[in-house]
Amino acid sequence: MKKINKVKIKINGKNCIINPKMTLKEVIARFKIPLNKVAIELNENIIDKKKLNKIKVNNKDKIEIVHFIGGG
């Protein structure tokens, strides 16, 4: 069985390569995304921010991060 050295994911439509076994929280931190004003979707499912540390990112996962912007 071949060991995967890197994991290919998409973040907001852009291809990215990360280390295997990274949690979603580690991925968010790596890209310096502030957690207080965003919503996070993993493979079309909204993620509870309290669970970010428990969710491992897998090859070909799709992450969407939506920033909240005030205005009228």
C-alpha cells in the first residue's frame, strides 16, 4: 500500500497541498484565517467551530470559508 506524503484539497476553489493528518483547525491557522468572523463548510457541510480540532482533513476535501462583512 502506497503512503500518501501530501494531501490535495481545495480552499475556496483554489488547489492547495497540505501535510497528511492535519486537522481543520490547523489548516485554518496555516492560512491565517481569523475564526471569529467566518463560517466554515467542509464538503458541503457547515462545521461547528468547536469541532475543528477533531476533524481530520482528507485528500480531495473541499473547504469553503465565508467571511462576514457588515453593511446595509
